[in-house]
Amino acid sequence: MLADSFPMSPTLLPVAAEPAIDASATAFVLLCASLVLLMTPGLALFYGGMTRAKSVLNMMMMSFGAMGVVGVIYVLWGYSMSFGGSNIGGIIGNPFENFGLKGVVGDATGATLDANGTAIIDVFGADVWIPEVLFVGFQLTFAIITVALISGAIADRAKFSTWLLFSGFWVTLAYFPIAHMVWGGGLLSGSEDGLSAKIFGATDGVANVLPIDFAGGTVVHINAGVAGLVLALIVGKRLGFGKTAMRPHNVPLVMLGAGLLWFGWFGFNAGSELAADGLSSLVWVNTTVATCAAILGWLVVEKVRDGHATSVGAASGVVAGLVAITPACGALSPVGSIILGLVAGGLAALAVGLKFRFGYDDSLDVVGVHLVAGLWGTVGAGLLATSGGLFYGDGIKQLVVQIVIALASLIFSAIVTALIGLALKATVGWRITDDDEVAGIDQSEHAESGYDLVARGGRLGVTSTGPQTDARHADELAEEGVKA
Amino acid sequence: MKLITAIIKPHQLDAVKEALEAYGISGMTVSEASGYGRQRGHSEVYRGAEYTVDFVPKLRLEVLVDDMDASSVADVILKSAQTGRIGDGKIWTQPVEDVIRVRTGERGSEAI
């Protein structure tokens, strides 16, 4: 079942006789949602290790900050704008219809209810029902990781407050609309009002050529990748970009983060089937082999170009492969997935050098990895899909549709990100001061440092001046005549 | 009294320490250092971006000795630190006016 058949509104589905919660699917999606949530702390490690030691905490905090902002917003109006509310112009759902999960929990008037009165949905019309609030939770984790991905483009230099504002505006104005367009029955879906239906026609209310984006190549990776590029241009380069050394300060953290991302990604891809079945099993294998192949693809390029196969390259290959297989994981054979992953790793390894050629400071390669591999995965699905793919002799229609949804989400995201980024630049501003940037953003924005290692006893010349002394303890010391 | 300072390869530390102990030297100070002389740094590549690491990690070993021991202690360090390959480091000796042991207040040779 392809992700594009998310209905416009779950409540419009034909209702099976006495629908009931599918316990296996519910258990599976609960687990998958937890896995996807773990990806964001994993990303924080992956990104944090790649920055310099003086900005590791800010880098990780951009991920954790996105968790705070986006998680709250998703429940308030995010779900309604993505999946719940009625369709507005094929672009967005009505944010007020399910505001605060009204109609999903509590008085769920209008929703399909099981025997216990729980609102349930059957997203793909496959008679597999899960609680609707679980679908909300699962989708919430996707929104968080997508926003967090962008932060890699603006490492070391952005005000934390501006980043949090950006997170809220961007997820509302860029992420929810694209999620709605692709998965919520909007313009980029297979609905009869979608672009695909307008190009190649529709039969019985469904486009003849269904766009393929199983788990979020467009919604997550092209979207975040373009946003990273636009923000990097708006925020500007780090001081000394291209001159001073900005090498990763902790490569083991990078590899640990890549491992956690990979683990969490099973929830992302296999979980997007919303059922523990044959297709989610195929997706698991496709996700794995594409990623394995992408490691090899990246390392081969490095070995030939730079002379060494590096650890950062292997970790980056993991992410490039996961990104590329994300849209395609339900439509390819395992061998097709290997080809897709191999190309993804090689392409991304070549693409990370573009920032030096064109002079934009996409600090941690959000463009090179997420945009390039996301575009390749989305377009590559038009070549390698076992049903509809050009390489399987099914013509170019699928490929055309894939290119259309990739470009449409790319252009939409670029415009919206530019508007938000420039508005914030003109009002609250993006950059910390040059002095603070040189000293390290961790100190100026968070009043912390990531490491305290001097001679293992801590940094020299640090004296306690705040209220952290335990008053009771101080009194006891005073009684004993010890000068605290 | 003399202060002998030696810049050595980090992995030669154990050999130098054992040789000094065998000679009868009872204490020393070691700190991490980096620098370059005839041995230059190396290059590293992260996601295709190449960095040259100019400074090579070394250890700085400091020993306080009596005047009469200075030359032979320097020899002991020389022999134990030498690998014959580029980057073995340097040894130098300086005069020291006074030495005080903090715990007891002893001065001069007594404090070494």
C-alpha cells in the first residue's frame, strides 16, 4: 500500500462493519513511533560530533529545541493542518478543525469509534484499524526530525531563540502543507485533484499514476534539504569558513549518532506501512540493504578521490542511503534497493564538496546528504519501482510524476523557507555577535561547555558563584566550625 | 642544579621513564605538547575537505638534577628516547637558581 493513498480525511473512509483496533498493528506502530522519536537525539549526536568542540551543545540543543517546539505545535494545530482538517486548496488542512486533537480524543464526534469509544482510523483502507491518536503520535515524530535536520546547515552561529521561532513558523508553513499535499490527499498525492491526475488522468477518483513517496522523500528530506540550503544562504557563512579548520571534533559521536539514526529509521520506513505485515517486512530489508550499499558507494568515491575510506564517510553513507530509500522503500525489490543505495552514497559523497565550489556554508551538509539523496531517492523510484519503473519496462509516466512531486515540493519549500528566514533576519536577527562566535556559541547562548577535561579534575580557575550550594550542608559545616 | 627538558615521542615515554628510574632518578614531570621541527604534520580528510595538521603530538619531560648528574642524565634520555627516525625530539639543559620542596620547605639539592 503506497503512502500516497492517505485519504483526505480519515473519517471519509468507507466504514467496515464494526471496526475494531488491530492489536498487532497498534503495538507495531507504538514501537515504531518511539523508534522515530529516538532519531532526533541520534541526529543530535551525529551533528554534535561533526561541529567543533566549542559549539557541540548548541548543535545538539537545536535538535532538542525542535523537539520542544514542534511536539507541542503538532498536537495543537499540526495534525489538523496535515491530516485532520478539511482540505483548503489542495495545499493545507484547516488548522482549527482538530485543534488540540479535538475530535480525535475525548468527544470524537464524527470519527469512527470502536466498541470502547476510541477514535480509530484505517489510513490505507486496508481494514487495519489503529487508534487515531496513535497515528498523531507517529506523525508528530516525523515533523520533529524534519525540522531538526535543517539545523545542520547553520551550525555554530545562529541565535537559539531565532532557531526556535524558525522551528515553529517553518513546521507550520512548510512542513504541514507538504505533508498534507503528499500524504493528506492534497496536490502531490494520488487524489483526483492532484497534479498526477491532472497530467495523466484519473480513474474512479484515483490518479492513474500514483506518486511514490512511501515514508517522506519529499515531505522530509527534499523539504529539509532545500530549507537547509536557503537558510545557509540567508544566515551567511561562519567566520573563517574555508580558511580555518572546522573538522569534526568527535568522530565516535558521529558514528554513534549514525547508528541510532539507522535503528530509528526502521520505525520511520517500516512503520510507515502502519501494519506488521509483508510489505513492512520488505521495507525493513530494502531499508537495510540500500543503506549497506550506500556505505560502500560513499567509501569507494572517497578512496578514489581522497585516497582513504573514512569513518565520517561511512557514517555519512549510512544517512545518505537511509534518505534515498525513504521514498522508495515500499516500491523496490531488494536488488533495486541496493542499486538505489549504491548510487545515493556515491552521489552524496560527490555533492558534499559543492558548498566549497559555490561558497555557501551548509555546515554539516544538509544539502549534500538530504537534498541530493532525497531527490535521487524520489526520482530513482521512477526508474526502479517494480511496478511502474522505467527500468522495468513500464514507460516514463512514473518517472515524470516523481520528478513533478520532487520539484513541486522543492520549489514550495524554497519559497516558504526564504520568506520565513528573511522575515526573521529583518526582525530578531539570526547571528550571534562575532566575538561570541569566536569564543564559542555554547557559552554565549547556553552558558555551558560540552567538555571539562583539564587533567581530569575540571577546568582551572572555575569558582562557584551561584546558588548551587546546599544550604543545609553549609549550615552543618558551620556548626562543625568548618569554613565552607 | 640543572633543569633537563626533553621533547620526546609519546610512545617512547615508558622506555625513558624506565631508563631514568634505573639510573636513580626519583621524579619527573610530563606534559603533553605539540610542535614541529624537521618532522612536519599530516593531512586529514573529512567529507572531502582536507585539513593539514601542522603540529605533531609530543611529550615534554622535565627532570631536576644536581649539576654533576646533568650530563649523564641527558645521555640516559638520549639513548632511551632515540629511534633514529625523524621526529625523535630534542633535549636541552638549563641552570636552575633554587628548588624548594613545598611540603617541607627544604631548599636546594635537598629538595630534588
